[in-house]
Amino acid sequence: MTAPERTPTVSGQHTESVAAPAVSATPTSAAAERAPRRGALGPVGLVLSGVVSVQFGAALAVQLMPRAGAVGVVTLRLVVAAVVLLAVCRPRLRGHARADWGTVVAFGIAMGGMNVIFYQAAARVPLGIAVTFEVLGPLALSVIASRRALNALWAALALCGVFLLGGAGDGLAGLDPVGVACALGAGALWATYIVFSARTGRRFPQADGLALAMGVAAVLCLPLGVAEAGGRLVHPVTVGLGAAVAVLSSVLPYTLELMALRRLHASAFAILMSLEPAVAALAGFLVLGQALSWVQSLAIALVIGASMGAVRTRAATRRG
């Protein structure tokens, strides 16, 4: 979110924004499935670039928090991203059923809530650990959706990772419990976000639904951001950094992922997105100086492995 917003999943990005396992819900064209293997190098590069952009944008957001607070940073990010996406997509407002609007509003609520809670987590625990706990939401969704016995292995692997992060050895029990709870809450909202992202993609063309949902999220977060940051939100330096966070964490990755999904199978996309905790840990180390112990690194690797395995199992279930 999410890390940071976990890039959305829009039928037709992410985005299936999603986030990692989330994207398996995005429909893939038959042409993309028939594409030769060598042709996947371009889309893979686009997805990985989007992942890097999201997580380094999140690291920049953490640096901005002393100026505007966690909710203030989320507000700046969502408002700027909403303005850009609405200006580019220019979604049609008429001709939609009440159920369509209900879906896009639910999508926006999940998106805004996911970001607000995740940034609270990122303010309290290292970025790589926050994303690792957050990714458990989409992972649980993939495990439940595929309904195969093999999922017990992936669930056990993820639980081992959580056990290590939660207090086995190396003094890891010192993690801020509020930060961990926020990261887990963001993961639950990420899973919700994935569900409504897919539904929105089916009801709205192109990225129209994403743009509208981003607008809903921005409107809902604006009062909270103003209450927390007040006049600091409009300080030129804060606005400039907030715009950079919005571009890195929302606009750029959404664009790259939408381009990639035209040529990359959804399951491959989801597997690549599973790498987010590792990229987040790298961004936290390089930008924020958040070094992880070997136990924490092992825990993150276990959760990444579980996420990839769950996505592959779900893809195999669909083919079967």
C-alpha cells in the first residue's frame, strides 16, 4: 500500500492495484496468453518498475510524515493522484446504474482506508516488515479462493514468517504492536480492495472506475488530513513532496501496470507483485536506513514464497 496503495486492480491494473495476489482477479486477453515467452520481458520490466516506484514512493512518504503527519501524507497523495487520473481519464458520469456507483464508492472507501491504515503502520515499523504483514491479506484471499490442499503448505509457510517477525529470536517482539495491527488491518482492506477493484473493472471502461474511486478516496481523506496537518498541507515544500509521492506511488505504477497487463498473464503479474515486501525492505534500507536482521529477512522471504506459491496454485486451479 497498497503498500501503500497497493497498486489497484482494474480490469481491462492494477491497476489490479492491486497489489500482489490481488491481480489474479484481472481478466487477461487470449492474445496475451498466446504471446511468446520472449515477449514477456517487456511487461515484466514494466511491472518490476512499478513495484520499485511504489515502494520507493512509500519510503519518500515516510520521510514526509514529520512535515504533514501520516494522514496528511495520504491525503496529499490521494488528492494529487485523483486530480491527475480524473484529468487524464475524464470518466463519464452519466449512464451508470446505482449498483455501479455503489461498487465504485466501496472501492474508494477500501482504497482510502487501506492507505490511511498502512501509512500509520509505516510510521511505526520498518517499511519492509509493514508490507510483509500487509501482503498477508491478499495471500489469504488467494489461499481461500483456490480451495486446494496444497494451500495448507503456503499457509504454514506464511505463518512461519509471521512467527519469526512476531517474536521468535533476535528480540523481534520489540515491534510496535500498533504498527503491526495497522499493517494487518491494511492487509484486510487490501483484500477487500482487490474484490471491489475487479468488480469496478467489469462495470467501468478503461481506468474510469479507478479514477472515480480515487476521487472518492481523496474526498473521504481530505477532512482527516486537514484536521491532522492543517495549514502544513499547503506549504510549498510539502505539496511538492506530496506530489512526488503521488506520482511514484500511484500515477506511474498504475500506468506501467496497465501497459504490462495487456501482454502479461494475470498470474505472472501477481507473482511479480509478490516481490513487494523485498523491494520495500530494500527501499527502507536505502532511503530510510532501516536495516533488517537475518531473521527478519528470512521471515520476509517465507511470506514471499508463500505468496508466490498461493498464486501459482490458484492459477493451476483455474486452468483445471
